[in-house]
Amino acid sequence: MARLAENQYGKSRVRLLKVIKNGAQHEVREWTVGVYLRGDFERHFVTGDNAGMMATDTMKNTVYSVAKESSALTMEDYALDLARLLSERNPQVGHVHVTVEEKMWIRIKAQGERHDSAFIQRGPDVATADLSYTPAKAGADAVAVVASGVKGLVILKTSRSAFSGFKRDRWTTLPETADRLFGTEATIAWVYSEPKEDYAAVRARLMDTLLTTFAGHDSLSVQQTLFQMAEDALAVEPGISEITLAMPNRHNNLVDLSRFGQENANEIFVPTDEPHGQIQARVVR
Amino acid sequence: MARLAENQYGKSRVRLLKVIKNGAQHEVREWTVGVYLRGDFERHFVTGDNAGMMATDTMKNTVYSVAKESSALTMEDYALDLARLLSERNPQVGHVHVTVEEKMWIRIKAQGERHDSAFIQRGPDVATADLSYTPAKAGADAVAVVASGVKGLVILKTSRSAFSGFKRDRWTTLPETADRLFGTEATIAWVYSEPKEDYAAVRARLMDTLLTTFAGHDSLSVQQTLFQMAEDALAVEPGISEITLAMPNRHNNLVDLSRFGQENANEIFVPTDEPHGQIQARVVR
Amino acid sequence: MARLAENQYGKSRVRLLKVIKNGAQHEVREWTVGVYLRGDFERHFVTGDNAGMMATDTMKNTVYSVAKESSALTMEDYALDLARLLSERNPQVGHVHVTVEEKMWIRIKAQGERHDSAFIQRGPDVATADLSYTPAKAGADAVAVVASGVKGLVILKTSRSAFSGFKRDRWTTLPETADRLFGTEATIAWVYSEPKEDYAAVRARLMDTLLTTFAGHDSLSVQQTLFQMAEDALAVEPGISEITLAMPNRHNNLVDLSRFGQENANEIFVPTDEPHGQIQARVVR
Amino acid sequence: MARLAENQYGKSRVRLLKVIKNGAQHEVREWTVGVYLRGDFERHFVTGDNAGMMATDTMKNTVYSVAKESSALTMEDYALDLARLLSERNPQVGHVHVTVEEKMWIRIKAQGERHDSAFIQRGPDVATADLSYTPAKAGADAVAVVASGVKGLVILKTSRSAFSGFKRDRWTTLPETADRLFGTEATIAWVYSEPKEDYAAVRARLMDTLLTTFAGHDSLSVQQTLFQMAEDALAVEPGISEITLAMPNRHNNLVDLSRFGQENANEIFVPTDEPHGQIQARVVR
């Protein structure tokens, strides 16, 4: 006899671009939204009865509609507006999970001036927001947990990175080094203590702190630098309760030029995507 | 004051291809392996002390070495051999997570005969294995939880799929239909009750059952078909304790040909990748 | 003073899925179509005058409309129908280039039987068609050049492949070998002498010949095997005038297991995507 | 009887990262190099005789070796050094084609200062270089044709873009508009009259001109803006002889919010990747 344990359904990869106009001065937001619901849906799965079910197509329409209605300038505030509307109108929903990714558009510099209404996309990093929303029920208030972050942050340091003193056994061939490249494509997310921050300002301060620590740290390992970045982030930003960093070690392998009669004093490397180290941690206060 | 909550590290995307030779008759296995460790690693993060740490490069070497030594013909058995060796040699490791993906290579049919040593890759689906391994410690036996599955299984049915009776509100524009296309790129994984199955035989039987149910089911919704597939899988295979299916609804949108004076009796569709519905559930006994 | 040299415009990545119904027995075709026009378009570029210009949105609509109207079962025949309609209705068009890629859908085998209306996608190779169409003009007949092919054909042979005798200089480190893996992701296209073939039958015969030669050839180099495949294709199929093959050498690098005290008699390899050799040739009669 | 028409072989996707050190001040170049040779190679294909053939593995090694030896700071100058060495040492080579793509790394701003040796990757656009090199032969001098460009330049303008006056027929459903979004992922390449420019300076000036024209142009069509960009580029830079632009029209579709009782005054769009218009031209003096 089969029994439904957990289930969820929703709509993924709903893309929208919003143009915000202050006269001739435009801003653009490009968001990719995901909405995932949990709740009292068992009969939909077990019997095929669709009564009361919000179609995922309706969720998609709601994503666009709220984008128009909402005055939110950040995706975190937008996600809150979206989750509230979806759960108010659908009492069968017990939990709403909203994810948003934002592609970065910056103004084109045309002859030294930032243009009013022309933009160039910048990446590869995208900003992320993640909302876990439990609607008010039976006297209990609604609970919103907001996390913000960044994905695909590709950074590299060419000095102040060592790796030595690790365990050596039959399968260890990696030489110890006092000077290596340290490259990563980081995914970082921080959780707010309260869902009422100035999300854009916190993001700017945290990104500045994270990049400054990455650049300046005398690294003995990816692990140590990751933890130092987390520690500095928590120190600079009292409004966040925790931060999670995943920092794959994207290896740049030194080319053996001695085979061609040349030296290679940490000058010529082969960048690789795979295999890669994968180091991650959640750091709390 | 910052404090490490969870952490893990490991090596991702270690690719290997093994040629198994029975005389002139060859077989190939192409596996992409990930190894992730948890354990007593806090000082590596906090102080930069690397003493006793297995480098991720050493893990990579071990992946290759075990591939040679092991007689495993399935990735599930290989993963068990790998986790055992890694944990035996590294007592600081408290948990090993191994993931493997297998690309499917089948024999080329050359003039009607399956060739001994020439192969063609088949996909887009890849087979998956996932091992959670807790080494024996202080009298307690080792615990191995093995899951197998498939990823990227792109399937489509052009009849016996309806969707109607769902909730209609201000944001609902989707028409009801008694006849639609039902396409998905499924991700499926099942968990074995005991880690000692004939993994290849179970996989073959389950894939046959899952595809048969998908094809034959009179579908009232993705949810209902998903649950029926799970139910039939659990019924056919007593050695598995649960199954999880994620079935994104990859929409094929009917083209409005009436604008050109043509009918479209469910003949011409636009296949899309985004946005897509996302339906998933875990089903247990 | 700037002057327009060549120009073209069109619509790319127009996806369509056609369901062909013979009672309960369905077939599906999934095509991604590109349409590119050349002709008398200079004033559109130079002055911004759009008079007489077919919008690319109109091309997209035509792609769908012809898919409905046309009785073509192959993408080659469909492409001809599409090019004819586009050029008849738009005399300003001097040349139509149509590209089509077909994803392979095969029937799901449900309890041993091929199902009527349920399908599984197979790849990674996709079938391709390419039509160069010059409409009739001033007494001259229309000219249609049809090419068919395959893209992303991932094949591998584990025996009968050597590579030795090549030039050695200061930068040569590759050892000679009498026994290596030979893997490629081939792109192949053949041109028909006349645009009136049974395209599906020719495709089936050529794929069989190409794979048979790849499998059985005693290869001294990628170059030699490529040429032999071309030669056999031209021999088996009198209706084609030429064939072009691009066979990147996707290297499987032997792992040095001697560092761990193990032998590696061509058993354990690291498959790589980059860098890769790139060998290509056009072969004619 | 089969006969070799054209052929070429080479090495693709050779990635390298070069660290250029001026004391503590570092710079990085990340290049992906392709090398493709044409020449007197027929017997390699036809007979399998490899004598005199430069292995593609040797080309790869040469790419790294020249990266070390060469003092070039631009990929254009590097490509010239590479092509000269390859053809000097291999008289059987009749033509060398070198392609290079450069990922952009900029200094991390750490507490307001550009850091000496820490970098962040910027894209999605990559800079490109393309060298066609014919070695000196029988009294004729070597000929080098250098092109530079950019790929994946994702730009968007939210005003000053119209599209109207185009042809309407049975398949035309696109409304005319005086105000639409205009987004593209441009690929642009310019050819130098002589291979001895300050490539970095020309690139900077041309990118500034191209972006300024894109931003400021009162666009009647993609075609017209493309041509204007070309015309302005040729005007600003006497050292280039031609420029080619491919500007796919990546559509942002206006959402019909009237179905939900809302207006949409060009505010909420759905960005799409497919299908897309494809407009391209080569513009000469």
C-alpha cells in the first residue's frame, strides 16, 4: 500500500522584466521566479480530484500580476507581496516557498555619461532571494524567513594562498605549496533575523565585506578563508543571523613547461571546471 | 562571535571511464563521481590547521584507484567500495556521501550485429546512485543507505491526458481540457531497504514499470499519474522502501492557427522549456 | 562612407512539435526551425524604411502554418514546402536558407509492446536538414540544394585504434600508441544530387554505413577513419554528391595508477571535453 | 571513387590563464585558444600515413609554451606569435587559423581600492580575436589578417525603439509599435587594414562608439540601428576596413495584464530566448 509522504508543486522559471519609469529615467529588473506550495493536496495525487487546486498556470499569471501591482524595488519585498497574495486567496496552502534570481543590468556609459534608458547585462553572478512563508493560521501569526544571496560569483586571487600540512597517504600526489592560485565560483546566502531590512543596502555592505576579506586574507586553505569571510560578514551586519557559503575550488593547474625547456614561476596555468573541490559551511552567531 | 554549524567538503565531477574486457568483448562504464565528507573538521575552518585533512585531490586519486581495484559492475556497488576505503583510512571522517551518474553507452549495431568494442552514447537520461555511509564506530555497525534513480528522463504522451476541474479565480486563464499533451523531464530515485540488492535487475524492472504506467495511465493530472507510477513501483519491487518523483510539466502549447484560417485539432504545438510546472512527491509504503 | 556588403535576416529557434494521428496510432516530430533570407533589403538597413519587409514574427507564424498544411513526413520535404511558400509570397526575397533539427522520439516499450501514443526522447544526437533555395526568376528555374545530416553523434571504440609515426619536436610529449580509445562527437552532413530523394531511407542507410565503418575500421588516425567513413558512404549511396565530417577527438586520458602501485592496462580513463582535437574534411566523388 | 576536397585539423578549447607580475601588482589573462591548420595533409587522410604530421597534442603544448615566451599583452599579438612559430617549424602547413576568446577579469574593489592580486570575472560578453595567417612561401611575404570583436554582448534599450510599416499578409499578427524594448545578444567583429594596431586601444574606442550609438539611436528597426552602429564604428576608427554585426532580436513580450483587470503601459514583459529574430550584416567602406 502506497502512501504520500511529502509533496509540493509549483511553477519554475517564470521570467519577467519590469521597467520602472521616472520620466525619461528608467530602471530595469529582470527576475526569474519560482513558486512552490505545500499544503493539503493529498487527494489531488491519490484520486485525481482537482477541485480547489490552483493550477500552476494561475501561479504564473499571479507572478506577472503582482509584479505590476507591487511597489517593491527589491526581489525580497516582491517575494513577500507574492506569497501573501497567493496564501490569502488559497486557504488550502500551508506553506509558500518563493525563489527569485536577478540578472544585473547596469546603465550603458555613453560618451562618459550613464544613459537614462540603455543597459548592459553584467554577470556571471546573479543575485538571489529565497522566502519561506507560513501563512497565519488559527491565531498564529504568519512567519516569513527571508534569505538573500549571490550565485555564480567567480573570483580569483593570485597571491596570499597556500595549502600545506595536509595528510599524506598512498593516494596523495598533490605537492604542498606556499603560493597557489585560489579561484572559486561561490554561492552565498544569508538569513535575516527579521523580514524588514533594507535588503539592497545590506546586500551592498555584505558583498563589499565578503570581497574585501577574500582579497586580503592570507589563506591557508579554502576552508579557512571561507570561515573568515563568514565571520567578517556576521560582524559587519547585525541584522543577519547566519550565512552559508559554498566555495568550489576551481583548480588552475600549473603547466609543466620544463618539458619544453622553460621555467614556470606560477605564470601559466590551465583553468579547469572539473573535477573541482567542494567546500561549504553554514556559520551562525 | 561566529560559530561553525554544519560543514562538509569533498570532490565533485570526478569523471572516469572504465573498460571491462572479456577477451575481445568489451563493456564500458562512464561514471561522474562526487565524494563529500562530514566529520571532525572544525579546526581546519577555524584555525587553518590542515593536519590530518585528506586533500580533495587525494579523494580524486582514490576514486580512480578504487575504480581499478573494485570488481563492482554497478555504480551502487562501486560507491560502497569507495566509501568503505575512504572511511577506513580516515578515522576523522564521520560520514561519506557518494554520488554517481552513469552515461549510457550501448553497442553499435554494425550490419545487424552488436559490435564487441564500439559504442554509441544514449540519453538524455542518465542513471544515478546515491550512497549515504556512516562508518562503524564504538561498537555500532556501519550504516549504508543506497538510493538509485534516473535523471533527465524525457517522456511524452499524446493521448489519455486531461486537466480540468481546477480552481478558477481572477488570475486563471487556462482552459480546461480533456485532451492535452503531457511531457516531462522526470527525476526519480528509489531507496533500498537493504544495501545488498542486484541493483541492475531492480533498475531494469522499475524502469519498465514506471514507463508502462506513464504510457497507459488515464491521467487526470500530473499529480495523479506521478502517484500511480510510485504506487506501481512500490508494488512491483518489495526491496525498495520509498520512491521520490519530480515531474516538471514541460508544456507544449497549442498554436492558435485560427488566425491564419486553419484548424488545429491538437496537431501543432510549441514545445517550451520555461516556465514549467513542477510537481514532486515522496511516496512510502 | 559606409556601405552594406552582405546582409541577411530571419528567425531562429522556432520550435514546433507535430502530432500525426492515424487513429489511435500517433507519431511525433519535434523540429527546431531557422529561416534566413537574403535579397533586396538594403534600404531597410540604410534608411529604416520597413515597407515590404516581412517581419521575423511573420516568418515564425508561417513556420507553424506550413507545419499544419504540409503533408511532409521528413524535415527535408517540410523545408522545401516552407521555402516555396515564403518566396512565392515575397518576391523581394532572393534566397531562402532553412535549417531544421529533429529531436528523436521513439515509442515507449510498455510490457514488451511499442506504445501507440507514448514516447521517450533519444539523443544526444539530433538529425539535421539544411536547404538552400533560390526561387525561380526571369526564366531561370528555382534551385534547391538539400543537405541532411546528424549532429552530436557521440561514439567510442575501445579497440582497433592506434596513433603513431607522427612528427616529434621540442613540444611533442604525446607517446605513440598501438591501442587507444577513440571517441568523438561527430557532426556529419551529406548533399543530395537532386532534391527528390526518400530522405528517411537514405538517412537510415547512411547512418548504418557510417557506424559500421567506424566500428570495424583498423584506425591509424582520426583522419584515416574519417576518410574511410566518407568513402564508404559515397559508395553505398549514389544519390549523394558529397559528405562532410567533423570529428573532434574527445580524449580519454589514461590515468597513471602506477603512483598508487597499480597497473592500468587501458582500463581506467579520464574522459575530457576540453581541449579536444578537431579533424574535419569534405569528401566528394 | 572518393576524393578529399577541403580538410583541416587542429586543437580546440585550449584554455590558459597567464599571470603577469609587476612586483605585487598582478594582471591576469584568461584565454581559450583554437588552432586550425590547412596544408598538404592529404596522405594522412587517404593512407593513414602520419609521417610529418604535427599531433594536435603538440599544438596544445605549443599554445602553452608560446604563452610563456611571448611578451604579448593582447590576444591579437599572442595569436601572431603563435601562428609564426607553428608555421616556421612546420613547412607542410599552408595556412594557420587562430581563434582566441578572453574572459574579462577586473580587480576586486576592496574597501574602495582596486586590489593588486584579487579579481572578479565579468561577462557575459567575451572579447574575441581571429587570425588568418598564410606563411611566406616562394618569395611571397606572409599575410596576416587580424579581426577583433566581442561575443555575447547583452544590451537592452527601453526607449527610442519602434517597429512599424512592415508588410502585412495572412500570416502577420505582430502589431505595429512606436515604443518597444530592443534587446540583443550581439556578436561583433572588425577587420584591421594592417596587422599592427594597438589592439587594446582600438577595442576600447570601438566598444565606446558601438554602445553610445546603440543607446542613443532613434531606432526604426534592428536593421537600421545595426547599420548606424557599423557606420559610426567605421567613421571613428580609420584603421579598420570592415565590421560585421549579428544582432539577434531577443524578444521581450508584453504581458497581457488586461485579463486580470490591469493596465500594462510597457512595464511588465516576458524575456525570451527563443524564438528570436536574427539580423546580421557586413559593412565596408
